[in-house]
Amino acid sequence: MSVSTVIVTGAAAGVGRALVGLLLDRGMTVIASDIDEPGLASLRDAHAGRPLAVSTCDVGVRAECDAFMERTLAAFPQVDGLVNNAGLYLGRPVWDYDDTTIERVIAVNVKGPVWLSRAFAGHLLPHERRGAIVNLASVAGEVGSSDALYGTVKAGVIGLTKSNAMNFAPYIRVNVVSPGLIVNTAIADRIPEYRYKEYKRQEMLDYDILPEDVARICAYALSDDAKSMTGAVLRADNGCYPR
Ligand SMILES: NC(=O)c1ccc[n+]([C@@H]2O[C@H](COP(=O)([O-])OP(=O)(O)OC[C@H]3O[C@@H](n4cnc5c(N)ncnc54)[C@H](O)[C@@H]3O)[C@@H](O)[C@H]2O)c1
């Protein structure tokens, strides 16, 4: 059974925005969330008349995640897909982080996916309902990053994926998409120039990786084409840093 109703976080821009359009094109109902209210309004306008609901939620704040999941699951009890896409990358060396910022980066990138995944699974598993979760990590979580916090949290997302694949089996598949440099995104604009060039030099393929390219891999992981896949790391990185 393919998923029919999917929550996408960080949906106002980049990969999330591209994924919303793709899932709608494939006939799914989408609940799109973000902290960027004008961005969500423009997403809603761009897809007027389609089965799309938008809802603000800061995934780094526990109370907001709880309230978002409560209202979403009440309005869309048939929800069977979750894409933990929202991410925060600051592009700093570790000595430029104060404790508050460390907590924020961990909250947005790791705690949010933990809270949302737990609420999602808590809704499906008691009824033995099937579903799929896709998390967004990064090549930075696999090979390291010049921003140590980002490397740390994205490695955590990979660990969360494999562990939740075990926790939520046999009903919910959990996979992670690990992109390299995605052009036309705010995050790529924040990467220090020397690291940007290093990534590019490492890439075996010479395509620009677009948000739409990453979105298609997320959609695959949600779909029945991947129904025997769980706990897997799917790469969208032009083959940089082969591993
Ligand atoms: N852009 C890249 O080069 C790249 C590379 C590897 C991995 N990734 C990962 O891919 C995912 C998507 O990245 P992108 O490039 O599309 O990012 P983006 O910056 O283009 O968009 C991210 C979206 O998330 C939203 N967001 C940020 N903080 C949030 C919060 N606390 N709560 C809710 N929404 C929040 C933003 O408002 C924005 O709409 C992220 O998890 C990112 O870490 C990106």
C-alpha cells in the first residue's frame, strides 16, 4: 500500500517545497509545515485547489510539535507518511557556538524528528497500520563537516533512522536521504566557500543537484517501490566522498 497522506516539515522552501509539489502531482494529500508563514502562504497559493493543508510549526520547540501533531492527526487521521525535512545549518566552526545555539541546532535537527516520529508512530502502531517516514540527513553526517554541530546532528539523524526502523517495524518503514550540495537553497548559500569547492571537487557527476532531484528520492522512499526497504541511507550527492 502506497502512502496517501504525508506530513512534510520545512515545506516552504528548497527540498520540502519541491516535494510538496511532487507528492500532490502523484495524487497524495499533503500537510505542509514550516516556521516561515509567508512562505507557507505562497506555497498554498501556488497549489490552490489541491489537497494541501499548511500549518506553522517550529520543529525545535516541543510544545509546537505536540500541538501540530495533535491538530494534524485530528484533522487527517488517515496520515501515513512523515518527511522530517526541516533543517538548520549555520556553517560555523564549533568554537563560534554558544550553548544556546548548540541547543537550538540539536533541537531543530534531532529532537524535532524524534518528537514528530514518536507521535506519528504512536498514531499508527496501536492499530497495526502501515506507513513510512523519510528523514533528511547530509553527506556531512557521514563524512564530517567544517560545522561540527551540523556533522553531529546529521550523524544523529542517520542513527535515529536506523533505530526507529527497528522500533517501528514491521509496520512503519524508516529511511534517510543524504544529500550533497543542493543548489538554489539557503543552506548551500551558507557553506563556507572553501568547503563548497571541496565538495564540488569530490563529486563524480557534474549535474547540479536540485531540490527536485532530492525530492524524487524522498518520494521513492515513501512509495511502494521501496516497500522492502527500511533503515537505509539513500544518497543524492553526485557520488562525492564515496563510502
Ligand atoms: N541545501 C543543501 O545543500 C543540503 C545538503 C545536505 C542536506 N540538506 C538537508 O536537506 C534538508 C532540506 O534542506 P534545504 O536545502 O531544502 O533547506 P532550505 O534552507 O532551502 O529550506 C529549509 C526549510 O526549513 C524551514 N525551517 C528551518 N528551521 C525550521 C524549524 N525550526 N521548524 C520548521 N521549519 C524550519 C525553513 O524555513 C525552510 O523553509 C535539511 O534537513 C538540510 O539540512 C541540505
